[in-house]
Amino acid sequence: MRCVVTGGAGFLGSHLCERLLAEGHDVVAIDNLITGAVDNIAHIRDPRFSFIHYDVTKFLYLAGPVDIVFHLASPASPVDYLEFPIQTLKVGSLGTHNALGLAKEKGAKVLFASTSEVYGDPAINPQPETYHGNVSTTGMRSCYDEAKRFGEAMVMAYHRQHGIDTRIIRIFNTYGPRMRLNDGRVVPNFICQALAGEPLTVYGNGGQTRSFTFVDDTIEGMWRLAVSNEVMPVNIGNPQERTILDFAKEIIALTDSGSSIEYRPLPTDNDPQQRRPDITRARELLGWEPQVPFEVGMPRTVANFRSRLGLQT
């Protein structure tokens, strides 16, 4: 197949490009490099791979056939979408519209990368795909939440009205090599603080929970969904839940750091208090569940951070 990956120079996008090439496909990565980086794909020396520096919120055209469009383009961390709120809304709306338009013109399939953020600060735990969420349309995080919710609605409208073959993946917290050092999310924050011997900042009492999925597992789930026949959204994430405080302690131990834990007040409109996927549909429809345990994936991630920071392993 000839595959298009918007956001192809990002954390997830670059790993997806590698996987698609490994599957034997041609890959066109498109990225405006607001949050992506050429360094993420610089190692890919494959004649079947090409990169286009382009903003997908503008009209999107490619010569030649396209078999599937993976629409991953979007800022994905609070640091990014709070700095670029309008761009985040535009890529979720106009960018999704353009990706779907390209697919319609080429007769291609579309996979839309949605997020667990569509559930907002959930009132139920774990969150199944049937849960409609608890999202503020006016909060600081709404630019990302609503962009993804609108994107899902646009995907389903194109599927129903134009018969486009579509997929929606709801991705939960994913970590791994190539996460940006200043990403602003808890994994890079804690790893960088611990490696620098700085206090790990925990907001509130640290009782809020997250479920971490290693990037290889997320990409596997994305690929299985892409080649499935499932049109409705599917959660891809790790149902193993841990508190932020426990996670901080684990990172300190894993990095052999002398860091302490520093508690700070919980900001308003902060991260949801609970985040844990119900992956029943992923298990039943895709035969998918996480395979890389925290005890394997997190040391690999820390080693990658050490290398990029120029620290000895």
C-alpha cells in the first residue's frame, strides 16, 4: 500500500512510519514541524519513504495513488496545545477535513488518531467507548478535547455520507523513546527531573491515576485497527492503573536518583483525576492487549532520555 501519515515526524508518527515500512508499504510523512522534529525520522533511509514539510490545515493534494491516510497530526501535550490553541483546533477540524478529502479523492481508507481526552475528567472508571465524556467546552484544555471530539464527528459524517472507509482509535497515555524532553507530560517531566537530581513535582496529593502504554503496543493496536473492519471507536491503552505519586517513586528508583518529591497545589482545569481504558473491544475485535510491561518499557525510555541528554548509562 501507499500510506500517508500526517504528523509523521512526531513521536507516534515516526514510530508508525517505521512499522508501515516494516510491513512492506510505501510511506509519505507530512508534518509542519510545530511539535514534530526531522530528527525523529532522520534515521529512516528507505527509498519507499518520503517526507513533505507541510501544514495539513491547508488544502491537501498528493499526486499518485493513496491507499490509507493515518491522520495523527496535532499537538498532543498540554504544553503544546496551551501554546498553540488555535492551531490545535484547526488541525482537528480543517486538518481532519483535508485528510478526509484526500481519502475521498483517492478512494482511500482513513484512520483518525483520537484520544482518551474525549472522555474529559471521567465520572466512570474504567472508560468504555460508549461513555460520552465529561468535558468542559470553555476550559484551558478544551482546544484539544473539542478538536478531537469534532474530528471524530467529522470522520463519522464522511463515513456515513460519502462511504469513506474510516477507523477511530482512542489513544491513552503512551510513552517511549523519542518523546520530547520538554513535552510537558508526566513521563518526560519525571524522567528529566530525576536524571537531573531535581525534585519531582507532584500536583495535589498525587492520588490521581494514569495508565501508561509503551509505544510499540500503541502502534500494534493502531495497525490492527487499520486492517480490521471496525468503524466505531476503539480504545487502545493499558488498563493497569497507577497513581502519580507511585509513578514518581518508581522513576526515582529506576533512575537511581537522589531526587525528592515536591508537592504543589493542583491547578484549576488540571488533568483528569482518573484515566484508565476499558479495552474489552480491543481484545474482542482486534485480539489486542498490551504486551510490553512497565518494567521493560520504562527502562528503555529512560535509557533513550539519558542518551539524548548526553548522560552516561
